[in-house]
Amino acid sequence: MTNYVWLIPTLPLAGFLINGLLGSRMPKKVISWIGNLTIFGSFAFAVALYVHMMATPALSEEGIHNILFPWLNVGGFHVNFAFLFDRISGTMTLMVAGVGFLIHVYSVGYMAEEEGYFRYFSYLNLFMFAMLTLVLADNLLLMFVGWEGVGLCSYLLIGFYYTTKVASDAGKKAFLVNRIGDFGFLLGMFLLFYLFGTLQFPQMQEVILSNHLAPELTTGLITVATLLLFVGAVGKSAQLPLYVWLPDAMAGPTPVSALIHAATMVTSGVYMIVRLNFLFQLTPNTLLIVAWVGGITALFAATIGTVQNDIKKVLAYSTISQLGYMFLGLGVGAFVAGFFHIITHSFFKALLFLGSGSVIHAMHHAYHHAGVHDKDPQDIRNMGGLRKFMPVTYWTFLVATLAISGFPIFSGFFSKDEILWKAFASGHNYLWAIGAVAALLTSFYMFRLVYVAFLGKFRGAEKEEEALHESPRSMTIPLTILGILAAIGGFIGIPHIFHLPNVLDKVLEPLIPAVNPVHYLHNVSTEWKMMGISVAIAIAGWLIAGSLYRKESTVPDKLATGSLGYIYKLVLNKYYVDEIYSVLVIRPVKRIGDFFWYYIDVILIDGAVNLAGMLATCCGRVIGLFQNGSVKMYAFSMLTGILILFWIFVG
């Protein structure tokens, strides 16, 4: 069994090839079965491998190393095409494959009436192959292949509705912005090879543990390398200033948003830092930058989420904010807490996106039934009272809202509270305060979403209301399973003050050593107080949202148009960041490009080519005057030539 780790990413690749090459000639049911079974096969095999690994002491310590073949062997550069299934990558694989499978099942119902059905499932399978390759890679180079693969698939899936300009532009934007971060990742990888002579994770860790690194490398070049890798993480995981691609990515199908932009791809940057925790722990300056970028991003995106009216845009900015929390945790040295939030976030955020897809699905059918074509099915201001028509969607969405808001016993409570506590206990009080305010805003905008979309009265016409209905079982069953996981998933990381086993800590501790206890303030009573403050923050956000949106109220409109109207407009327009980028980056680059295009390409290069053609044409025309087929002209030319030669030689 240990020699077949490669099957986990290869099964989705097989699904991509079958559906991609033959899907246009197969019925939808066959396409969906192939697309779903390949992912389920990966998940089932990952579960079996994980159980076997944890039950075998030797494998549990070192993981399962599956070398397929020598990949590159150039001079002193040796890299194998190899996978590493250990406690970190194995846990991540279970999450990616498990949540990915549920989203595939959901897609069967959601995409049933869409054109390009086989293309959708083939892209989805290709994405899973790339993501699992990224997770299971035993070296940075293979990880980079998966890293670029998920970027490509993101472009394909975001731009799935490529006939619409919004979707095609969003796909290109995601691809280009990610390239900026990927360039940093590439430079960091080159620098690490220069320092370590290898790109394989176990070998790099061995070099560090053997103390063969000079102190100046630790404080200098390794810091530069980790900062460059973090630039890659900023792009892939949508942090300031490279977050701008993710909100626009909502132009893709909603299951794509759930898979790529909630559960898998956007957590790649966080996973990369966790995977290389042994390297980042050597660079406290890098970790401090990671923490501050994460904290500021969490607060910045949360403020924007409070006023958005597109249900998917609210969740998009929520995703950016939650990713900021993960980086905040990593930056204060709480690597397990950051990884824990990856897992809980995958449950409740995938559920929120799929729940929003269920709502959009119902609103779209309602508008189609009523013959309405000018209303946006994603605008929460057109909704209201959906709880009555969509009970499964409502209750699961509410569970996910309680989880992301940090209400006790729900999954997000444990992971978010752990991050906030570690930020406070490590002495970063300002970072804790930023995280606390972001948590308050998170609770507020999520309950605002629940009140406006699901409670109260339906804001549409009676004919629209008649057509509202719950989604099919292929969509509600994944919602229910994710709802259960969002409710109880946090129990794998129960805080130690409860004196109960912390499963995740126990699993990851051999590969992610606990940070030196001296760095943390150990005071049980203080930890209880901080946990109480976290709960109070979640409740406060709920109460504020309830006071403003539980009933029809004019207060929000007054705030938006009153003395605070300019602030509302600023936040509603996302601080005009895209417009600023357009003025400072896009337009200057375009002008420079236009300059070089006109003067270098058109004038110089095209001009030289055109001049050569013109000279050849002119010469041909001159010669053509004499080569006109006239015998008299040929005789005259010969006579003239003879006379000239006679004059030269005789005269």
C-alpha cells in the first residue's frame, strides 16, 4: 500500500483525461459518475493510507515516502518526482479530497442545466490533481508544479462562462495577479537551493537540525528566502496587496468558489508556510511581517464585507479576512492553530458558498418562472423570507454562520479563539486587538446576511415567490454533511484548558514542534478571560446585526446617506483599490506598452521589414522596365552594352 501514494493525485488526472477527451460524446450521468468516483477513490485511499500510517510507528514518525522516478539530474541539482504522505500532508489531503468530493456531488445538481458540463467536470478533476500534487510533493519544485497547476485551473474555472466579459476578465485577472506572487516563490526557491543544495523538505530540515548553517545565513539570506516565499503566499492566498483577484473570481460557478476560493487553492500559501515551519521558525522578522500582513488583511477585508449586497461578494471578502486570521496565527508562531483554522474554515466556508449557491439556484428559477430578466439573483436586497421555502439551506447556512462567527462548540470558535489567544499570549497585543475587531465585524456581516436573505418577508413579486423551492438532494446532502462538520469539526483541537485530548496537536506535534513556552504567557485564568471576550465579541456582532436588520428598519439607510455617508460609500466601493491600481499601475504600464509597441514594433521593426520589401519592389520595377519581352529592347540593350565595353577597353 505504501508504494501507491501516487494514486491519490493520479485518479483525478484520469477523470480529467476521460471526461476531457470523451465527455462530449457521453451522457451527463456518466460524466458526473466519472468525475465523482475518481475524487471519492482518492479520498478513500487517503483514509486507508492515513490509518495505516498512524498505526505503524515507523511510518508515523517519518511518513510514507513514495519516489516514482528521478526527475532532474543536472550537475549538483538532483530532484525526484516523489510524494510525501506524512502527518501534515496526510491531514491536508483528507480535507482537500473529502471537501472536494462533497463539492463534486453538489455540482451534479447545480450544473445540471449548464452547457459545457463535461468541460466543467474535467477542469474540476484537473484542479484536484494539481492541488493534491501541491500538497503531497516532497520538494519545493514539485510543489511549484502543483502551485502553478492550481493557478491555471483557477483561470479555467473562473472563466468557465467565457462568453461573458466579466468572467473572462476575472479569469485573466486571477492568472496575472497570481503570476506576481509566483515570481517571488520562484526566486525564494532558487535562493533556498543555493543555501541548502537541495529542494527536498526532509533534507532541508536535516541540514537545519545538524546546525551546519552559519548564523549570518539564518539572519540574512534565509530571511530573504522566506520573505520571497511569503510573496508567493500573498498572491495565492489573497492577502494585501494582491487580494484583488479573489472578489472578482466570484464570476465563476458557485461550486468553483466553494472549492477553489474557500477550501483548497487559497489555503495553499498557508499550507506552504506550515510545511516549511522549520524554516520560518528561524526567521522571526519574517514571521512578524506575516502576522501584520495577516492581521491588517483580516480587518481590511472584514470592513468591506459589512456593506456588500452581493451574497458571494460578502463571502469572498470573508474568505480574504479568514485567510488573514490564518497568517496572523502563523506569524505569532502558532503553526498548529493556523493549520487548524484551515480545516475548520474549509468546513464552514465551503458550506457558506454552497448555501449561497443553493439560494442563487432558487432565485434564478424563481425569476425564470416569473419571466423576470432584470434582477440579480445574487443581490440579497431582492431576497428575504427564504427560511420558509429552503429550510435545509437555511439551517445549514445558520450553522456555518455560527461557526465563522466564533460561537461556542461550533468549529470556528475553537480555531479562531486559539489564534487570538496565541496572539495575546505571545505579547502582540495590537495584533490581538486587530483580530478582535475583525471578529466583531465578521459576526456582524454574517448575521446581517442571514437576517436580510433568510428572515423577514420575501421582497420579490408574488409570482416569483410561488416558484421558490429547496434545492435537489444532490445539493442538500453535501450541505447537511458540511453542516455537521462545521458544527463538530472543532473538537479535534480542543484547548488544553478543558483538560481534554487535543487530537490535532498530538497528530502534528512531531512535525510542528510546540513553540518555546517561554514565548507565551501561561495563565489559565487569563486564557479563560480571553475566551470569554471572544464569545462576547461574537454575541455583540450578532446583537448589532439583529438590531439593524431583524425587522424592516430605516437605520441602515440613514447611516448610509447621513453624516457617515462618505465612509459608507468609501467602503462600498472597496476603498477604490482597483481604481488606484488602474491609475498607478495599469495605465502607466499600458502607456509604456503602447510606446514600445508603436515606436519599437511598428516604426522600427515593422518599418525595417516594410522598407526591405519596398526596396525589393522598387528594384523589381526598375528591372522590369528592361525585362518586358520586347526583342527590339533586348537588341538595343545588347548593342548598348557592347558599345560601353568597347569604349572601356579601346577608348
